[in-house]
Amino acid sequence: MAQPRRIQRINSLLKEVISDVVRLELKHYHLPELLTITNVEASKDLQYAKVFVSLINGSEEEKTFMIEELQKCSASIAKMARKKVVMRYFPILTFKIDNTLDEYMKINDLLEGVKKEKIEETEEETEEDNG
């Protein structure tokens, strides 16, 4: 079911604000630089929000560490973000790994491999016809 427009706008706003806080105000934490907030899904009552995070070219250990660190400082992130946004209640944040980009890159690599094989087969057939 599609989300109401109000929740969509709040999700977008939360994504922007949380991204700014993580990027600009959490420099003293040992978070990877290629960390990206990809999506935010607030509950209908706005009490909770899942924050989906992606790490480009990160290992599973790095991703696990990143989520653990973000979860440890989720109250601080919410406190800093609350100052940038006017809401009656700021949601409790839960961080989740978003593997969509990794899956896309794997599929893209597979397609590139198939494409190269097809080109090589075509070249071999052309050489056989000419030879």
C-alpha cells in the first residue's frame, strides 16, 4: 500500500536532515566516508523510523561495524536532527543496511561478463567465416 503524502514528505525531510547530521556533525566517530543514507521509513504515528544506510565497496565487517556505531549514537543523531526540524515528536531511529547498490553492482558485473562473452563469440564466428 502506498504511503500517505504526508509520511512521504516527512521521510524525505528526515533523510535529508539525518544525512546532514551524519556527514557534518559525526566526524569524531569512526564512520566510513562512503556512508550514504538511502532511505527513511517513518511509522504512521511518527514514533519510529528505519534509516537505511549503504556503504559503497564495504565488506560485511565494515557494514556491521557501521550499523553498530550508528545505532550507538542514534540518540545523539536524533538530538542533533531535532534541532534542524520542527516536529512534535522526533522518531526513535533504527539503522539498517541497504544492500541494493551492492546487488545492482553484482548484476551489472554479470551483465558485462555476458556482453563480453557475446562479443568474443561474434568475433570468433566472423574469423571462422573469413578464414
